[in-house]
Amino acid sequence: MKKFDWKDYIYKVVIVILISFFMIGVGFGAAEILSIEGNEEIYTPAKSLSPVPDTHDEIIAYVNSCIKIAHERMPKVDYSQSFDIDSNSLSVSGNGSGLPAFSAAVNHIIGPVKDAVEASYESTGIDFYSSNKSLVPLIKVNADDISGVTLSYEYYKCKMCNESVSVQDFSDTCPACSNKDTLKLRYNDVYTIEIFVKTESETFKNNPFPISDDIKTILQNEAKIYKLSKFAIKHDSARIYVEINRLTDKINKLEFITDSSVDTTIEYNDAPFEISCKVNEKSKLNFTWPGVSLNTHKLALEKKGTDVLKATLSCDDPLLYEVTWTSSDENICEVDEEGYLTAGKEFGNATITASFTFGDITYTDSCDVRVCVPAEGMDLSKGKLKLKTGETYQIFAKMKPKDTTDTLVFWHSEDKSIATVDEEGKITGVSEGVVVIYAISNDGNYYSSCTVEVTE
């Protein structure tokens, strides 16, 4: 009987543990590269339908052109108003002995006053394909009446933790994960536009800004333990807030906003008390555009693979309308009447389109489907490379298995100040140093790297 060798057993266990740690480390490293490096080069901003307006006049003209589109295409429009009292701005003063009790009473009437003002508003709306010109006005603006105009759609996103950071808060360090130089410029699909209007101007008078006409009457009606002896309101600021989809020039939201200061004198137990506060009022127009939207616009299927697309309809009653599904190439991907996909006999790309007709107009949305033999790994023709500044070298990516049809590769340089790499894998030395060049598979699941040393 062979004697049990403890030393040999322990040696093998140690080897297995070390290999396990190594594989886990490689897995985490790969995940980090794929989630961080692989996304940076792939990002391509969507193109605006119209040139991006720059000057104040261009922005205002653009807003009015989008309002005219709403007049012509007649989306559904919902109109409402809101009123809010800033409780932090509330101030109560006076010399009477009843000040503490009165202050407590004031805090209790804020809610009823707010509710009474909002109850005085009238909400309305206009359905699809009905004229909305009377409800949706063009902005009437005199240049001298405008104190400022802003248009924003840019922001920054951290490639490490995906935190979004506004342009105003941008720095070289991510506020969420504290990593340096990881914030990358990105672009929203929606413009946020604000037009600041002087409250003493003709522009303020000629646009539907809310002006708190009913507050005094409501305060008098709410008076049960006090008498309103003085009421004054001053409109501090006004602005027009607009959201427009820059890819379609369709307006989503139009708001007229007024911020005001209210000063009143109220007699309570025969003593006068002064109350002041800030109020905010909005007249809001929300637009719903008819159309169809798919839950995704890009899919990958393996041979004989299946998936399903879901279509959301925007119309008066989605249950009354039928969605028609078509495939640009049924040999690559078939689609049935419910949106279920089945990979065909051939590899390649097919466009799946969902359409429905509403108001004599046919609306469509599509999804690009790629049927392929997916990659299961990759190798590079070089793992290490030495270059001089200005020198170039072509490396190649070899996909696994050999019959994979998804051979597209994205290239990334860890530090472009040392060496760059183009979309074909050609590396160029820039300055002295060591840098890692990565190749990432099209599906983002695999990568390989080459360490490049650049010398003078």
C-alpha cells in the first residue's frame, strides 16, 4: 500500500488555490476593462435634427419654430397651473402679545391658502389632431425685455462609476468615486431652454405668465380669526422653461413661471402683524406626440436564437390599434405578428420594423438585429511591443472560435499621450513611456492587450 504523501497533497492544494486567485483576478480585471475602457471609444452622440442654436435670437426663433411644428402636427396638449408657497421664506413680525399664537396660526393656513389658489385654476387639454393654436402661444419677445437665455444638453458621465455630473459641477475628479480624469462629455437628447424675462416689460405682459390675481381674495375668504388690512405683491422674476427633443424638434414641455414676493398686514386680537413670503406659480403645457416606441433598438441573436420586441403606442386608445411587424430580411431574422423574433438560416443584419396608423399617418420604429456566431475569446498578434516616437506598428486581433462571424473589434489606448491606436489596430508612438493598448470584442465580453514601450 502506497504511503500517503502529505507534502505532495499540500503542494497541489496550494497550486489550485493560487490558480483560483489568479483566475478570479483576471475575471475582475477583464470586467473592469470592459466596463470602463471598452465604452469610451464606442460612444457616438446622436445628431440634432436642426443646427444647434447659439445666440439669444437663434434660441428664441428655434423655440417658436418648434411651437409651429406643434401647431401643424397637432399633438395632444395638457394645460395646468400650480401654486407654491416657500415655507422657508415665511416671515411673521409684530409687537403684539399674541405673536406666538398668531405665528402658529399662520403656519396652519399656508396649506388651505395653497389649496384654494390651485382650486381656482382651470385645467384643460386638447386631444390629438385638434387645433391647439389658442392654447399653445408663440413666444412674444422684445430683445430689450430679456435678461438672459440658456440652452443646455451637455453633461459629464464618469467612466468608472457612471455618475452623471452637470457642466456647472464639472471638475477633474468625479464627486462620487473620487477618481481623476474619468468624467467624459455626453449629450442629452433633450434641450433644456430657459428664457429670463424682465417682469416690468411688455414681454411679461404679452405672454401667459401667472400673476397671483386671486391670492388677496382667497386670503380674505380664509380670514376667520384675523382681518386683512394690507396686501402687496411684487413679481421678482419670470422665465419661460422649454424642453425640446433635439433629434426630432418636437416640444415636450412649455412652462411660464413667475416668482413673487407677498407682503401683507393682518390684524389679530386688535394688533397688526406683518407677513411676508415667496410664492411660485407655473402655467404648464405638456405635449404628447403620437408614435410607436420599441423597448430596444439593437439586439444580437445566435443561430436559432429567439427574443421578443415590445411596442408602446402613443395615441388616444392603444388597444384599438394593431401593430404591423416586418423584417428587412427573413433569411436572417423572422418576426411574427406579436413581435417574437427567430434567427433565420443566414448570418448578418436585419431591421425589424413596427408600424401602426393613427389619424391617417403611419408611425414606425425599428430595431437592428445582428445574427452571428458570437466570439468566445481573442488573441493579439503581439503581447509586447517597443516603438520609437513617431514609429508605427500594425497589430491584429484573432477571434475565437475560427468560425465566429462577429469579428468587429474596438481599439483603445490607455494613455494617448504615449501611444495612439486607430480603428484598424495601427499603433503610433507619441512620447516616451509605457502604455497598454486594448482590443475589445464587439459584444464587449472579451478583450486582449498589448504593452507598448515608447522610447525617444
